[in-house]
Amino acid sequence: MLFSEAIFLFCFLPIVLLVYFVSPWKFRNTILLAASLLFYWWGEGGLIWIMAGSIAVNYLCGLWIGRSVGIKNRSRVPLVVAVAANLWILGIYKYGGFIVHNLNSLLGLFGLPSVRMEDVRLPIGISFYTFHALSYIMDIWRGKAVVERNPFRFALYISMFPQLVAGPIIRYSHIAGQLVSRTVKTDSFVYGIRRFVIGLGKKLIIADKLAVRADCVFGLQGDYLTTPAAWFGIVCYTLQIYFDFSGYSDMAIGLGRMFGFRFRENFRYPYISQSITEFWRRWHISLSSWFRDYLYIPLGGNRHGAWRTHANLLIVFLLCGLWHGASWNFVVWGIYHGFFLVGERWLGSRTNRRIPGAARTAYAVLVVTVGWVFFRADSISHALDYLAALSRIRGGQGSPFVPGLLLDRGIILVLVAAIIGATPFLRRVASLVRKCRTKLKGHQRIVFEGVSGILGFLFVGAILVYSVMSMAAGTYSPFIYFRF
């Protein structure tokens, strides 16, 4: 079940909200837990037992670790068991096939028999709920979170449907209090609806339209992949992945607000960054901060000299790439970003400040855009062919790029909307409107607030109507991050 499907929008969500709000508070967590399990079972069926097993194992390990809190020279056995169990689940279902395939390639070089492994289907969202569980376990060990002794509240934390299958990664310590007590005020609920609708529009109106063009270009081969076509395709994908994933995050944050939860922001206009370091402070914030706090800092961070710092960065981003998928493409993508982060740290901030801001932004956007080739391509060879086309080294010659085939009036409007939406332009306009309102008094202010309120309502309403129209006319289009 997708947030962008009619059955979710017009059946599942209204029913859950109705039952949730007419029920007494003491039953609301149970209702939300049941809805979350139904939501996951609807899409994954029997694979729900994997998530249920993860919940049970981490709940019990949390209790085990909790017994040792405050004890000097405590044993690390419960921590090791908990971390190993989570990594084992992730390794079997996400990386088992990848490991066996590469192991067999290595064994084949020495004439040794290959290892057989049955195909295993990747459960949706396994990376996200596993990282939720790991952050819970490690925060308890460090004393940054209190053990959750109520199994239903813990199960709700892991399985809550707004963020279950594609994030953002919510740390238990951030919402522990909200699991116990929360309120939903009218203005907060309205904000949640507006945020959800904006995310829905990002997905259906922008990301899905750009996806058609990006898929078309990445499917071209040989002489058909000209340099202009290659650049057009990767620009479309660069904007598609941002609006697809930030749209999901907006919907998750909006849904959470409707039920009284306040999830932290996951994107802050990453394409206005002036360095790759800044990009990772703005892109998928919950993931980058997770790797920082649970891997980079434990490895030593920047506390042991330049070379150790650089090595830590490369390790973190190699694993960050691998987290996104069991493929060498993602490994290369992660190392690619790691090298630029190392380079920026090596050059230092003084060198960076000597370069004009516009040039720094152009550099960051170019590096990120080129890196997305590895993220989108089907294989390393496909990525290298595409990069060759981008650089004119091996661009198509036999069939020139015909603008009318891929670039029409509709996609131009979508691209313009995407470029504007990827910047804080609209937020600054809204801020300017609020400043104008504060300068008005009496009837002028009342009229101004009324007009701006109506315009805002019409804007969000138009997004919803157009999104529903796109939903009715479109085909099945899962979110990009569902496969992670």
C-alpha cells in the first residue's frame, strides 16, 4: 500500500483517523499499532514475520541491556548479541545474494565449486526498521534512552506506518515521551494535512513526471544516447530522486503530526549546498546523522589525526553506499562521495571561502548530479557508458537528440517547478508575506489574513486535486527508497 494510492488516501487513512480519534486515549497506541501492522501486511504479506521477529528480538535485548545500566565493568555480551542479530537479519535478506554471487565469482577463478543459496525476497523497509532498532539498542547502552518495558509501545515505535517503509529514521529517544503522551491540536492537524498534500504533490506531480523522462533516457543504448540526452536524463533523475524522497518524508512528517507525533526534518534544500559536506547535512539528515553518531564517532571521528579521519570518512561512506543497496554501483557511489568529503577536509575551509558562493554551489550540484549516475544505472558498465556520454567521450552519433521527443511544454513546466521547489524561494516568499502581515493593523490585517488564508487553501487544494487526477491517470509507481 502506497501513500500515493487511492485505497490509502480515501479508505485506509480516513478510517484509521476516525477510529483513532473516537477512541479513548488508552486505546490509541493499540489502534495505531494494529493499523501499522495491517499497512505492512497489505504490502508484504508473510514477510511481516521478519519485522515481528526483529521487534521481539530487540525488545528482549533491550530488557537484557537495561539490567546492566549503571553497573561498572558490565559485560558487552548483550550489546554484541543485539547488534549481531540485527546485522544478521539485514545480511541474510538484503546482502545474502550479493555476497554469494561475488563469492562464487571468486571461487570460480580457482576452479572451486560454487555456493548455492535460494533466492530471498527483500522485505520493504528492512533497512529502516533495522536502523531504528539499532539506534534504540545503542542509545540504551550509552544511557541516552530509557528501556521501553511496554512491548506494545516498542512495537509501535518500530512499526509505525508513516515512517516504516522509507523513513525518516526516527530515534527512540526523540519520540519516547510522545509514545506515552501526546496531543493533537487543530492547527497541528491542519499543518499535518498541508504537509502531507505537499509531499503527495512532490511525488505525483513532479517526481513521477520526471521519472518517465529519466527512465527513457537511461534505457537508451549505443548511438541513441547522445550527450545532450544524457545530461537531460541525469538532470531529470537528480530532481526526481529529491522530490520522490523528500515528498515521502513530507508525507511521513504530515501523517505523524496528524496522530500527534513530531518527526524531525529529513531534508533542508540540499541542492543549494556549497560543498559535499554541506550536502550531507541537508540530504537525508536522519541517515547521515545516524552514520555520524553510531559509526563515524565510535570509529574515532576526527579525534586521531588527519589520516585516521580520512579513513573513517571513507569507511562510513562505503557503508552508506552499501546500505542503499547490495550492488557495486552503490559501493562506488558511496566511495565517490567519501573522496570528495576527504578532499574538502584536506583543502580546508579557507580555500573554500576564497571561491564565490555561486561557483561553490555549482560545484556541489555538479558532483552530486554526476554521482547519481551510479545510483540510477543498472550496472557499473552501464554507469561508465553513461558517464562517457555525459563527457562526450563516447556519446551517440547516429541519432541526434530531438527536443520534441523528450522535451515538451509539459516537462518544461515540471522542470521549472522542480527547480523552484528545490530552493527556499517559496519559503522566503511566505516569510515576506508574514512580515507584511505584522506591519498591518486593524481591518487591513484582518483582510490580509483572510485573503492570504484563502489563497493558501486554494494552493493546497489545487495540489490535492491535481495529485488525485494524476493518481487516477497514472500507473503503479513506488517510491524510490522502498527498495532500501
